[in-house]
Amino acid sequence: MSDTAHHTGKQVFIGDTAIADAYSEEAAAQIVAALNAPASIAAWLDREADRCRQRATARAWRVAADNIRAGLWEDQS
């Protein structure tokens, strides 16, 4: 997902496309947080890799971040 999710009122958007209508603004915010979670987790893993002093461990952090960005964390069934 290249664009991040955001909401305006009760509507949830990815980019300029409306993808959901929530029953409240709070629900819309929770939907947005869930949609943006993989990007946030991948960014955190990248920061950990940047801070890591051991090459092998840093590489493992980066592989995990890449897998999340690629959607490999999702159930493929």
C-alpha cells in the first residue's frame, strides 16, 4: 500500500479513494490505525536496523521490515 490511510469525519480514504464509511469518527480513526499499522511496524523495524551495531541482526530487522511491506504477514489462504 503506497498511500497511507486517513479519515475525514466518518469516511476512510486511501489516497483520494473513499474505502469505508464508519459509524463514528472514533471508529474511522481505529480503521485508519489498523490500515496504517504495517507501515508503522516496518518503519520501526527499519529504525532498529539503523541503530543496530551487529550486521547480522540489522539484516534480520531489515528482512522482517521488507516482509511486512510485501504483505507476507497476511494470511495467504
